[in-house]
Amino acid sequence: MVVVVTGMFSLAYVPKQLFVWDSPSTTFDNILHNETLFRYSIASSVICYIAFILLPVFLHQLLESVNSFYAKIMAVLAISSVPISLINLQHKYAVLSLIDTAKQQNIQEIHQQTMLYLNQYDNGILIATIFWGLWLLPFGYLVYKSGFLPKILGIFLMLGCFGYLTNFFGNTLSGNYGKSGISQYLGLLPAIGEIGTCFWLLLVGVKQKQI
């Protein structure tokens, strides 16, 4: 649940509130006047990624009995995304440094540098989605085969893998891919699988253990 809440806050809510990708000046002003919210997004990301290290460890223990090899692959692929995601946060820190020097440099240049760092951050997130997707394939397979988790969640998790990878290669190979709207629909697949599995384990899973 920590991963879901902090991830949605830092990756969805804050960018929607602050970032206007076709307006550098508006984006910079939004960050400047909501610096605390921007800083919270960085802190939230760190909490999210630390919790994400623990998540596959827990899932490995839960699903190891289904298939030990796939459980190990799942954990390795999931944890591999964490250093990439943490290093990528340096671009947000770079934006904070621009705020501190805004009064000393040409404001137009500051606006352009801000968008450069945010685009670099966005590209870093795109690279991290490779591993966000890959770990869902063995995870989904294990859920599907487990017998104690709904098969439909396993299907959505495996589809989520291909959703992430399709969006990655689509954005990499075509500059117009993001405008097609396909990425938004494909992004729903991992969301349904990941959030659905999270709520199942928290609610139904706990009840089953208490019976």
C-alpha cells in the first residue's frame, strides 16, 4: 500500500498539478510557487522506492512455493529498477538548484533548463518502466498458478508487462507515439493488476489467514 500511495502521489498527482510540458514558464512558476509540494514529491519517491525493495522480498516469500526459480527472477527484476529510479531523482534536485539561482540568471534560460531536467527525469522514468514491466511477467505467472490468488489478477499482471514494454518501445521508436492515446489505455493494465493484487492481499488475503 505504501508503494501505491507514494507512487501515485509522486508519479501522477504532483506532475499533473505542476508540469505543463508545452509551457516552460508556467511549469517553472508552478514549481517556484509550490516548492514544498515539489520537495514532497521527491521525498515520496524515495519512500516509494525503498518500500519497493521490500515488496518483492515479501512476494518472494509468499510465492516461492509455487515456483522458486520464477520467484527469484521476479525479485531480481523488481529490485533492479530501484537504483535507476533513485539516480533519476537527481534531475529533480537539479530543478531545485535552478530555483535557488533564478534571480541571478536569465529567466528564459532558467525556464528552458527546468524543462530539460524534467524531460530527462521523464526519460529516466521511461527507462525504469522496462523493469517495472519485466518483473510483472513472472509475478503474474506465479499469481496465476498459485491457487490462492485470483487468476484474473495474474492475467492482468502479465498483460501489464507487455503494456509497459509496448509503451517503452513505442515512445523510443516513434516521437508521435504519446499523441496516439494508446499509452494511456495500456497503462491501465499494470495498474489493475498491481493495485488489485495489493488490495486482495490486504483485505481478502488477511481474512483467509484468520479463518
